[in-house]
Amino acid sequence: MILTVTLNTALDLTYRVPALTPHASHRVTQVIERPGGKGLNVARVLAALGYETVATGFAGGATGSVLRDLLAATPVRDELVGTAGPTRRTVAIVDASTGDTTQLNEPGPTVTADEWTAFRTRFTELLDGAAAVALCGSLPPGIHVGAYADLVRLSRAAGVPVLLDTSGEPLRRGIAARPDLVKPNADELAQLTGSRDPLRATHDARGRGARAVVSSLGPEGLLAATPEGLWRATPPAAVKGNPTGAGDSAVAGLLSGLVDKAPWPERLARAVALSAATVLSPVAGEFDPTAYGDLLPRVKVTAESRAA
């Protein structure tokens, strides 16, 4: 099974309005509730692809109960740990006239030392039998910035390949713990390395401890620095739609390739195709299976020269 970790889960609310106008009242034409947070998004995509998936992290309060009820309706196994504080909400407001999305993210509950200890114990237990683990998203208040580094070390000690997808200081500390793969976007990569040149920054990030670095370049696809070389993967054409969750679908593609022991070009093709199919999906954060099947064989993966 594949284990995903979402320390700062969320109840995702999507409101669709005809047009978003500042300082005005709006009639909401559609409301969608989903279990959210990066790791849960990854888990749902993996489950839709047919992989056995277990989700852990934190959930608490009334919003946490709703989240768990929604998760129970999916094939993802719920191994979330309870918190006294309520799970956060994220609100996405979709402007139907433009397709633009405005995102409002709450900070999350303050996790106590006892709750962190309980999670760490459960995480260690779940590593037994895991084929891979993904550590995803922001840290809620109360959890120290080295938390992901700790979880990377626990995963490595258990012999489980680990992917890290976070940002800022948690990424800086986590990458030094030598995860098998990190997946920053262009801004996170620049913040980590100080370089805006994607090729140089991706190569530099790998030198900081990760076995492989796959950086997301938005509509331009992915750039990967791996033990087998440098690769660029691009979609066959630009796609228009809602990019919410596209990066998480890319992580799911990379994880599926990892557990299947697929060569890097195939892993990257899966990630790019899933990401584009998520942008094309009528429901934010889910992928269009037909589009995925059409895009996958047409993703272009090329070897790159080593960064200077």
C-alpha cells in the first residue's frame, strides 16, 4: 500500500458564482465539499488509479468529523489521528465568467505535544507494509519545523521510499534528511536555492540531500534531476481549466511510477498527464480519466544537459 501524510488536513469548500465582484453580495450557484489537504488529494487520485492507499495525519472537531465522513465514501483507508482543535476549512471561490479561482485557507488547529506523539507512533506502525510514503503540505500550528525531517528519517530507517512535498523551512530541513524525492514548484525551488533558473535550481536542490528532485513548472510541465540524469517533461499542448489539485495529481503520478519501479521518463509522463487531466476536469482537484488516457502517450520527455 501507499501511505500519504497530511498533517494539516482541511475540509475543502468550493463555491461557484456567476462572477466574483469585490464589495458585492453573491449568489452561490454550486457548493462542493471534499476531504482536502495535499496528501488527501494525492490519496484520492492514487485510489482512483487502483492503488491501495492509506491516509494519515490529523482531524478534529466538527469539520474533522465531516471530513472523515466524506473520506469514508472513498476507497482511501482512514488512519487519521484525532485532535482537540477543529480541522481547518479552505474556501475556493470559482468565478464562472472567467474560470479564475480565489482561495482562502485557514491556518489549522494547534497540535499538542501529546497529539504529535500519538501521530508519530501511528505513523511508525503504518510504515510496516508501506511500499512508499508521501509527506505533503503545510504544518499546522504547534508542530515544529523539523517534523518532516523526523518523518523522513523514520521512513528511511524502515526502508520505505519517501516523497516530500512542502515548502519553506520544513522543506529546507526535510531535504537535508535525504528523502528519495522532493517536488517543489518554481517559487518553492527559488526560495530554497536562491536561483530563478529552473535547471540550475533543480540540480542545486538535489545537492542539498534529496536523491531526486522534480520541480513543477506549471503549464510548462516538469523538470527532474535524478540519479539517471536530468529530464524535462511537457504536455502535448497547453490546457485551460482549474489548476486546483494539479500538483497533487503530479505527486500521485510520481508515486505510482515509484512503486511500479517504472523508468523515470514513464514516471514523469504519468505525472504530467495526470496534472493536465486534473486541470481539464470539471470538478476541481479530480482528474478526467479519458483525458489522462489520451494525454499519457503524448507527453514529451527529453534528456537535458547538466546544469552549469
